[in-house]
Amino acid sequence: MKYLLTTLLIFPTVLYAEEPSGDVLELVLQLQDLVTALIPVAFAAAFLFFFWGLAKFILGAGDEEKKASGKAIMMGGIFSLFLMASILGIIDFIGGALGIEQGGTLITPHVETN
């Protein structure tokens, strides 16, 4: 699956030695918008996952099995938050090192003027 996405994004550019246009450009821009919209949703889900584990941990104070289950869920939420924040930090660092402007679009549509 990951190779299919890579092929869709890179193959037209390499083949024609130009920016993708038309349907491919629209597809890439829609995928970029989708990923941009899903990032805050993923952070919110991990945050809620942590608090769900915390609630299970507190409410299961008398039962060791419920406490262990809540603790495992909390650790999963913390790990997810750490992993996502780390990936975003690494991407930001690499982008800054390469001089790539943050917050821009993946591909700038080329408009011809006559």
C-alpha cells in the first residue's frame, strides 16, 4: 500500500520531468488536505485514549486486573502522543534544515499566463 502511494506521487513527476497536472495534481492535493485534517483528530484520539485508561485505573482501584488494564491503556495513549509529537518534530527539523517552508502545500499548481 505504501508503495502504491509513493508511485502515485512520484512516478508522473519522474516520467515526464515536470509537476503533475490535472487529475494527479488534484488527487495529491486532496490527499494532502485529508492528512492535514486527520493529524489533530489522531492527537485528540490518543489524548482521549489516555483519559479513558485513567478513568478505568481510578474506577478499578479495588480490582488489580482493572487497574492493570487501565494502566496499559494509559501507557498506550502516552506512547501514541509521544510518537506523533516526535514524528512531527523530526519532520519540522528536517524541513528547517533543508529550508522547506512549513505550512505550505506539497505541490504548487502551475498557472500559465499568456
